[in-house]
Amino acid sequence: MKSKATWWLLAAVVVIGAGGCGSAVKPRIAVLLPDMCNTPDGMVLGPDGFIYLSCPNFNDPSYAPRIVRLSPDGQLIDVGELPGHPETGKAGPLGLDFGPDGHLYIADNQSLWGFNNHKSRLLRIRMNQGRPEGVEVLVTGFIQANAVACHEDSVYVTETSLDLSADPMPSGVYRFRLSEFQGEPIDLTRTAAGHLVVKFYTDNPDWRIGANGLGFDEQGNMYVCNFGEASLLRFGFGPDGNVVSHEVVARGQGMESTDGLKVHPRTGAVYVADYVGNAVHKVNPRTGQVTT
């Protein structure tokens, strides 16, 4: 029975064909979320066919931060609450992705609770046939951990700011090999240089938000959103794992910001969430054309 509390909605954007559509597609409500999911953020399609959704609940912190999953028929199932940071007592789950090991990797962004002094973390929920079996802290020392993408033998995490006082502001992407997650958590305050794979800048005084959404195409190219520049970046890697190419795929063209992204697994089209413009855009990775 529906409670008297306010319900939150998750909108699904219907994509028409691989070629997209020249005019805006009208979204429809996919799922109405209860108050315990009052700030939905990251989403990923799990190996079980369910959509896993992070809910940091910044809008109403009386509800614990949690992960939920949505069944193909729209049923909401609680995966569980996330434990707070031992010093702040808070958790801020944003980006999440499943690794090749079947476990769920989650960025815990402490900065949105006001803690910018290297308190953000990378967490892992150990999963067993869709059931959580515990939460592990894998990496500490982020300033603003944001998106997560698992690719081959590594976990990639965007760091939305590498230096909050710098102008222009640097941000980037960290990479961690799955084989590194043994013993004590990795401490970025001591090992950042060895894990940072790309670094770039944001020069927008109105939106000092850098690296955000993150994803890979079938060729292994890495796409990253630079929120404040309203741009989509692409990085290519060589056989040794080092970056060999860097280009701006698209900027502006109706995009007011570039927040989260998803790469279509078959067509390679990149779908970008625009927080400022309250829109979803489709970017052609070959031409850079943006349609909304």
C-alpha cells in the first residue's frame, strides 16, 4: 500500500532505434521510488538482469544510504544499507559497477556531506547469486570519488577534483588492478601518482566540477565527462596500458553540463545525463554530433 510520504520517481528515456531521433524524446515514468530512495544516483545493469541503483539520500538523511535493485517488471528490492565512514559516520554511494568477479564496486563520496579532506572511498559489496555477503573498503583517500567503471582486470574511478583550490581545477581518473585488492585498503594519500591514469582541467567558475561520468566502448576506449566544461572526452590505451590518445569528442551543442554517461554496447553511442539542462543527450562517437 502506498504510504503518505512523498514518492520519488525514476524516469526512463525511450531510445528509438540505433540512429536516434532529431527531436527530444518524451520520457515516461518507469518506477516510483519510496522515500528511502530520495536521492537516486548511479545505475548499472547487473548480471542477473536487475538494475542496481545507489541512493545516498542527501535530500533526506533520516533515511540511511543504501543500494536497491529493480526487477525487469519494476519491483523494488532492497540490497541493503551501506556502513558509514568510521570518522564521519556517513556514506555517499554514487557510481557503481559490477566487476568480472561478480562483485559490486561503489564510489563512496564523502564530499557531498561536507568532508573534502580525503575521506571518500571505493567500496566493494561481495555478491553471491544476487545476495550481498558483506562490504569491504578497498581504497581510501579520494577527495571526491564519483563514477566507477570496471574494465578487463581493473576498476576505474573518477576523481572530480584533485585540488579544490586550484584554478583551473584539475580532475582525473584512477585505475586499480583487481589483483591489488589484498590485505589493507590502498591509501591514495600515499599512492595517488601510481594510480592516476589521466588528468585534465575545468575552467568554469560557475561549475567547479570536473571528471564525472565514466565508461568504456567495445574497443577499450575510455569516455569521461568533464561536467563544468560540458564536454565528453575519449582516451585510448596502448598495449602496455598507458594512455596514447586524448580527444574532445563533443562539447556544448545543447549540453549545459555532462554528468553521468552510458555507452551503448552495440552501437557505441554515448548517452550523457545533463544535470544543469535536465536532459539526456546522445553523442555520436564518430562525428561528435549531439542529439537530444
